[in-house]
Amino acid sequence: MPTTTARDRPRHLLDLAALPAARIDALLCRAQQFAEGAQAPAALAGVAVCTLFFEPSTRTRLSFQLAAQRLGAHVLNFDASTASTTKGETDLDTFRTLQAMGVRGFVVRHKADGAVAALAAAAQPGVAVLNAGDGRSHHPTQGLLDMLTLRQAKGEDFSRLKVVIVGDVKHSRVARSDLHALRALGCGEIRVCGPAALLPDDDTLAGCAVSHDLDTALDGVDAVMMLRLQRERMAEGLVASLDDYHRAYGLTEARLRRAAPGAIVMHPGPMNRGVEITDAVADGPQSRVLVQVANGVAVRMAVLEALLG
């Protein structure tokens, strides 16, 4: 994805589905440099970047803000709850207004599938749109930071790895982006585990080994990617109770021992402690949750630089 000429530079990052392995690898290499302390303070000097969030966020919003600031950008923070959208202004009019002010980079999060792509379609030349999560569809920078975390722990050859994604895949944009990235990078075996009601019924799981038994799914894996139970996106009744869900799909220390020695545990956050993961695992020696958070800044620096630098 990082290219040497403005003419060849991609305009937007909306998903990972069509991103070739070579571009993913280039972004991860650059992100690793940032993670190791590389500096690029003037890469976005004079560039205005707006975090345009129509949905709450902590990790994604703040890490994008920090990434843009470290690259020297002017950062504008848009909060839909206090903006003119509460007076009836459309998302598109808000976007066009900010473009008219000279904003060149938009980091957009939206609750509706496809909303970010619709704004990107209205972008003027020289304006870049980055998808910070739309509905249940895509979260490309989370997918990239997860791959960076996995690569740091297990090396660059993904063909040797067994990875399991556990939980509410049906409502998870993170899972979809992770699956695209794992396939692109040639992951040896991708397992998906969760209750039938929380697994998608489309082609999202193509090529994956699907299981409804967590103990079996954990056998010998090198990485466990736990997902948040997204109660705000699901209809009532998909899970009998939180206690039942934890008994069947909660990651405990005892269950984690079924994984390969040295297996890592990941979670995109926010975590529902005591539901999909216990405190002992979330805070334990195999957890890479806070490493993911740190890698989020590095990955978002790499993406902003590639699109706007």
C-alpha cells in the first residue's frame, strides 16, 4: 500500500478484502518501524485530519488521533452527539462541510454498513477516507494491528500457524477484517468457534474450520482471538444468558492449556470480563491485549502516512 508517487497512491482504505498480501506486508513492515520508535514528525505537516465518529469509540479514536499528531497533522475531533447532525444535518452534508474547510483526511466510524464507502464516493480529489469501523462489515486497521501483533509473537510465516477466532462472529466487523487478512497472508489453519446463532450464514467463513465446541477448537492453536459479545447489535434471544455463554465459550486458564505451548490471546476490546474472557486470562502472561492497543497507534501511523504522506 505505501507507494512512491502521489499518482499511484490509493485514495482510501475501506476494507481489507481486495488488499493484496504485498500491500498488507508493506504496511506491517512500516508499522513495525513505528512500533520500534521510528519517527516521521513532518510526514503530515500542514494536513488537516478529522476523526469523524458517528458511533462511540475509545481505542480506535484515540489511537488515530495520536497517530495523526505524531505525524504532524492538525487533528479535528468530530462528536456526533454535539454536532449539527443532532439538528437534522445529513452525514453527507457534514462531510462536505468539513471538506470545504480544507480537511484532507477523514477517519470515519459509523453504525451503518456501507456508510463509510458512501462518504468516500463523495470525496474530492486529494481527500482520503479511512474506515474506522462500519456496522458489522469492516474494521481494516484493527485487522492490520491484529496481524502485526500475531507477526511479532509468531514470526512472518503464517503458513505454519493455527488461529482460532471465538465468539460473536456474526456481528463482528473485526472478525471479518481479521479473516480477510489471515487468508491474504496464507494462514495455515483458520478455525472459527461460537454458537450457531452467532455465526454468519454467508460466505464469511469460507475456508474456515467451523466448530461449536470451544475445547475442541482450542486444541493446538497458536493464537486465540476472542470477540466481544455484541449485545447492542443483536436481537434478543440469541444467547440464553451471559452465564450460559461463559460456561460454553468463555476463555479460562484451564481451557487455554489446550492451546499450543506459547499460544497468545488477543481481544479487540472492550472486553466483557467474566463473559468471553476471565480476568486471569485477560491479564495473564499469554495475553497480548495491551500490545494490540500499542500496535494500533503504529499501524494507524503507517496507514495515514501511506494515504496522505
